[in-house]
Amino acid sequence: MIDVLKNLAVHAVRGERAKYQPLRSVLCPSANPIEVASTFRSLGFDELYMADLDAIAGREPNLLLYRRVNDLTGLRLMVDAGVNTVEAVEKILEASVSNVIIGTETLNDVNLVGEVVNHFGRDRVIVSVDLKGGRILSPSEALKSLSPARLVERFAEMGVRRVIVLDLLRVGTEGGINLKVVKEILEETPVEVLTGGGVRSIEDLEELREIGVSAALVATALHKGRIRVEDLKIRGFL
């Protein structure tokens, strides 16, 4: 995964975006997001999650970057750009993006999810259940009042097939995944679950696979060399 701020790949930690610094990685000497994406592609990855932090903060999405990454690397892109309207989703998908991510962090109206699924199809839409310490992060009081599992149930009723469970307080910390919430969602809902925030090791990935998580978003552990690409390939993750 890549977090992009002011056209640089940055090291995201605990959702404290004002403190984010340009990425330093054992995999790639540059913080240029296109070069980072190209490195991931050369290592064997075929899909990339990108958080456009400028767009999430209310600025214009970096449509040119999405197109260039796809054109130059062929990676399938999942992009969170803080979308809040059907029109905004359309712009993202038209910029060579495979999947648009609707994050609860910026979601004002839960009904938007159903509208987007109906308009673009369930295979193009992923909902990110953004958490802060295990609780829903959202500007909507109605969303914040629900448990993560109950909210995912509502999304499933709208046709959502895949969700990301992302606890921002764990992002960049290598402090471990919020397994309690992930397990509740897996047990109580029919959706496919991806998760991120806190992955420390290849053993964490093994545990996630064992409980039924379909994919994990990993950044810090890769860039620091805690998880080696060779081990991902040996264990069948890549």
C-alpha cells in the first residue's frame, strides 16, 4: 500500500497526518509514488492500495497520478480519495482505477454506498471501515453509533461484497491487527474482509489467513524489512 501526500509517498503513523514524513524504505530509495509503485510491481505484486491523503483532506484527487501508475506499472489500483458523491466516484474510476474505496472516515451519508454499488457494480466498490481504537471513524453520528459488525451488515444489505477493516491508531505502528473486530465481522457478516494497520510479521499474515481474511494491507513492515518478499512468495502470499 502507498499513502500519498503532496505528491510524495509518506510513512503513515497512527493517522497523525500532519506529522507524516517522506517514505524511507529498504525496497526503494525514492519517495516518488510512481517509483515506489514500480518497485512493488517488479517484486511481483499485482494490486496496490493507494490513499490519496490530499483528496481525503478535501483537495482535488490526483487523477494524473492514478493514470500514470496504472499506465507505467499495470498494477490494479484500489484508491481511497475521500469520495462523497456518485460523480466523484465516477471521476476516480475513469482515471484507470480498478476499485474505488469509500471510507467511513469521510462518509457523510450511508446511502451513498448503495447508490454507488447500484451505479457501478459491486465489483468496483470496496468500503473501508475506518476505525480509531476499535470504534467507527466518521463525520456521521448515525455511523459512529453502530458497532463495526453491524455497520458492515448494513453495507452487505446494500450489495457490498468487500470491506477493508483499518484501525488508524495501529497504522505504521507494527502493533498488531485489531483481531477482535476483524473476527466479529467475519463471523457475523457475509462479506470478504481485507484488513490493515499494525501488521508486524509473516506470522501475522498467517494468522489472518487462518481466520479467513482474504488480503492484508502492508506498508511499514515491508519498507522496514520486517516482512521479506521472498518469504511472502515461499508461503504463497505472492
